[in-house]
Amino acid sequence: MREYKKRYDEWMRNPYFDKETKEELKAIQDNEREIEDRFYKELEFGTGGLRGVIGHGTNRINIYTVRKATFGLSNYILKKYGNEGQQRGVVIAYDSRHKSKEFCIEASKTLAACGIKAYIFDDLRSTPELSFAVRNLNCVAGIVITASHNPPEYNGYKVYGEDGGQVCPDIANEIISEVNKIDDYSKIPTTRFGDNLIQILNNRVDEEFINAVKEQIINQDIIDRVGDKIKIIYTPIHGTGNIPVRQVLKQAGFKNVEVVKEQELPDSNFSTVEYPNPEEKAVFKIAINMAKESGADIILGTDPDCDRVGVVVKNNEGEYVVLNGNQVGSLLVDYVISNNKEKISNVVNPTIVKTIVTSELGAKIAKENGVDCIDTLTGFKFIGEKINEFEQNKDRTFVMGYEESYGYLVGTHARDKDGVVSSLLICEMAAYYYDKGMTLYEGLQEVYKKYGYYKEELKSITLKGIDGMKQIQNIMNSFRTSDIVSIADIKVSEVRDYKKGINDLPKSDVLKFVLEDGSWIAVRPSGTEPKIKFYFGCNGDNQEIVDEKLDRIIEDITNRVNN
């Protein structure tokens, strides 16, 4: 009998698995392919934790796989911190997804059964607040139950270290080792929800988080001047941002904020959108229709766990267009540096941190203004790690971190991308241009005029299941082993294989081709979705030149993949 079938039979027989689980599994007893997909492997606890489709089976996220992950984390805490770890405890937050609250409760019960204090919120909270809460409560770790912007059938489990950042590979590997030692679900401890080691938090952390976000305001006088004039539309896309984003905007002095009612309240099905992802223009359809009626100056949208922000502004033709993450990030770099010159000039080695697949425009802006810029691997956890490193070594000062996938952080109150502080500063930045009689779009054109025109694009190929995983690896192997000397008739000046380790960065399955004109292409498997991602970046004197060059490069890479 095949291994996946043995695991399926074990779940059907073992009294540890409850009636609801067995009923769901019985319903697929004649579907061999579904049984295989659910049981052919354990849902992997990777460097970012768990993420998967909700359902029963070893390759799904459910109360059993959540308990297993938590037991592995608990064993890591007990080994590393002992009694101190039990006392300092772990704080858990959850978003609006299906089963998020149940998974939070299950995690708290396993922690408590291991003698570890568990702090949980009374309702859903954002990921950046969880990051803030870890240090605010002096915990040894944090957990957030979310699948970020994935479709509604997904959920996930992310682990944070005592610095408030997502655990990086060294610590993650220690936790993974503990998780992988667990081979019998029925031996994983749990307790009742009323255990005195499980503590429900009051609103003190909420208030202190909002205050910490407000401390990042740069030009309060501008907000005071135009905060009642600039028209803002905000959508939380059915997620956790509704309360904190609106609260911080109101307290800062933005008085003309309208929320998208249809997307205001938590909805696990995200019923007004196909994907709750602010990178997709479709999520702003209702908001844009509202904006056309009200003449709104800016639209903001945060994803379900409120760590990413999408921005929509009017272009020169009066049409509402979605800015991408590279554009917003570059605008923020320019705004933060330009309006903080005195403060920045008085700190040690001010530094912007971005990822290797993020536009080089922000780096150019920083360097031309006397601010350094360094790259990390993809994933905001590596940016959070740099904040901690700067503070310990005292050799650099963190100014701002950002990545192309709509994640930004100004300030060190959180150690992950923060949709709350980003929403605040994007609105402040829009107010700054409004005060000058300009739109945010016109502000972006000014940046291009000063530093050159930059354009990036992301192409993803979704390949699901076992076969898809093999196809993704085959594509990576093909690019890695082919001797690619030119792309779109532009000479390749450098090939960076991050799997070999580059610039002291952890090894990672990423390839980057740098062309002699400064264009670049990066290819990597997604760490959270069944996708392979291709990133493209070009720059030049004007949009026409860059558009034409980018199209040729994308066509060349597409042909290589298809052939």
C-alpha cells in the first residue's frame, strides 16, 4: 500500500481525529487523486511557517497541523529559553480568514499545555500589530494566523522571533527540526481554553501601537493645513485594517476619509473580490466607482492581515490608475529622505533596505541624497532582520524598508511590513503634493524627471500539485544550466545565482540576470504559492524607450520558458 494511503487509513481509524475530520475524509474515499494530494506529504513548516489549503489531511492546514507546528515551536522555546520562555510567553494574532480564530485558540491551548504563557487578542488584529506586540509584551515569540492575500480557501501560520520580526532561516531551521521530530499527532499536548496560562489582552497594546505609528508622522503642519480638504477612500478588503487604519488617519487629522462599505466588515469569503490582493486592480473596482462620483484624490486598500497597501491615484487624464509597489516605494523613499534631511544628517550611516527583486530607483534616490541602500533576499523578514542587526551593531540607522510586493515600513515600532504606518505616510505624502497643487501621480512624474524613468513588471506562472512542483524545478534548472549570454539582444553582464550564496546573504533558489544596460531579470519559485515568478526591471530616459525594451525582454524570456 502506498504511503499516502496508509496515512489516510490512519486518520480514518485513529480515535484522536474527531468525527468532523472523518466525515470530510470519508467523502473523498473514492477520489484517489484527492487522497493523494491531501496525504502524499506533511504540510511543510518552511522558513515562513505554514501556508496551505484549509481541510483535513497531512498536507492541509487544520487544527492538527496547527497543533503540530505549535508543539514544535514550544519544544524549541523550552530548549532555548527554558523557564524564562514559559514566563515571557508567546503572543498570537489572527485575521478574518476561515478558521483563523479556531487555529489561534488551538495554538494557545498547545502552548499552555507545554507550560508556556499565551497572549491572544479578543478579536482579529493586523500582522504589524502582532510584530509590535511581541516586543511590547517582551515575549519570546509571536504567531499570526493568516494567509495574507491568498484566495479564501487558504490559511497560514507565521512565526515571529523575540525581536518582532519573522523568524529567519537559522532560527526557522531549528523550529523546523523540532516540528519534523513529531510523527504521532495523538501525542501532541493540548488543554482546555480556560487554562490560566491563556491570557486575553485588553486594548492597551492597541493604543500603544497606534501611538507608535503616529510618531512616524513627518509633516504634521501639512496635515493640519489640508487634512480636511484632501479626499481619501479606504478599503480594508474585508480584513483587519478597518479599525487601525481609520483610527490612525482620524487621529492624525485626515477628516475626509470614506470607507468602502461593501468591503468594510470581515468576510472570510472575500465575497466582493476574486483575490483579496491590493496588487490586483480588480479589488478597487467599487472604490474607483465611488471615487469617480466624489472626486477623491487617493484610494488606499490593505490586504486581509494589513501588511500590504495598494494605492490608486488620478493620472494626468483624470483616470484612476493603480500605482505598483515599486512606484509607491520610490515615492516614499523620496518623500521620507527629502523631508527628514536634518534628522538623517545627524544619525550614523542612514540606510534604506530593499529586496533583490525591487526597483533600483529607490536605491538611486537614496544614494544621490547621501543615504545608503542595501539589498536583502525576497521576504520582509530579511528587512526586519537588518533592523535588529543595525541596532545591535550600532553601525547603521534604519530609515525605511520596502519591497516590490506592496510592503513598506517606516520606523522601527514593527519589524515587518506595516499597512497601518504605510497608509498614514502615503496619505501624508499625498497631502504634501496636494498642498503644492499636485496629485501623487504628478509627484511620481517629478521623481522620474529627476532620477530617470524606471519600469518593472512581474509575470507569474501557476503550476499546482506534485506535477506543478516538478515543472517549476525544471524551469529553474533550465535557466540555471543554460549558458545565457544575451537577452533580447542585450548582453548579459552578470549572472547572480543566490543558491551559491552572494554578498553574505543566505542561500536561496533565485537567479538574477543583470544586462549591460542596467536592465535585469530575476526568477524564483514562490515560497508561499504554487508559482514561479519572473521579475523584470528596465530604466532609460523616457517611457517609450523603456516600454519597448521591457516588452522585448519579456518576450525573450517567455519564449525560453515555452520552449
